[in-house]
Amino acid sequence: MTSYRIHTVDTAPEGAKQPLMLLQEAFGFVPNGAGLMANSPALLSTFFSAFGHFRGSGTFGPDERQVLLLSNAVANGCAWAVAFHSLEALADGVEPAVVDALRRGELPADPRMAALSATTRAFIGKRGHLDDADVTAFTAAGFTEGQLFEVIAGAAISTMTNYAANVARPPLEPPVRPYAWTEGHWGGV
């Protein structure tokens, strides 16, 4: 198997240093998914810009963003991203029972979070071909049609990190290790 370099701020190509530096300041470490994407400054810069818009001008709250991103990670079978977003979800106020359900590939009991998770998983599973029932369930939970398009942004952002991590299978960072996940073996939080 090929070994992929996980860059730090010091080892990253010039075009990837600034995003990694900002991520290190935000998390206290460079997430391995970002360190991998730094092998392509174009990928890392695209991800960083898209995530900045998703977070900065999007209308989902921090907990909703994490439910969306964790649902995507599970749907894409990305062990690194499931562990990372489990940590982040809990830090952003997502209830442990919701995180546990998502990690098992189930819908949480909370109706709003269940609708958000179901919609993001439907986007991935149906390659964007949602039917009327998918859209109705999403809007009936109190989300807007505009937020339906924000789910697309979240799925696109997740695809970048999930696919990079699925290709390279990075190790988990020390703060993320307690949330290790293997597809089919959820490991509660």
C-alpha cells in the first residue's frame, strides 16, 4: 500500500501552509485529514474556502453542521472523519445519544436531527436525486428550502475530506482516538 504524507505547517507545500496554520490554531493540532489534503494545495484551499463559507454564511447551527458532517462521514464509511466529527459534535453540543445513533448508522430520536441526517444521507445515497417525500420530510422538520441546498454544500465538503481519508487511511490524532470507529462497529461515545 502507498504511504501518503500527512503534512504539518512546517512540511506543507507553500500553498497549503496558511490553511494548516489556521486549523492548528483552531483545534490545537492539524487534523490529519487536512494534513493529507495538503498534498494538493488546490484541494486543501478549495476545502478550506468552501468550509469557511458553509460555516460563516450558512444558516445551520454548530450542532446541526456536526450532525450533517457526521452523517456524511458514516454514509461514506470514513473511519477518520467519523471519529473526528464525533469529537467535534460533542464539543458543539450534540447530545451523546444523537452521536451514538449516527455512528450506528441510525436516525436519532430527535425529529429535527433525524430529518437532517436522513436528508444528507439521501443526498449521498441517491446521488442528489431526492424525491418529494425526502424534501417534504426535511421541510416538515422546520428546515427551509434554502437549507436543502446548504446540505449539498455540506455533502461536497465532506466528500473532499472523506475521500482523501478513505484513500490514505490516516491514523487518529490523540484527541480523536477515544472516538475510533469501524464501519459496522459503532463504538459508543
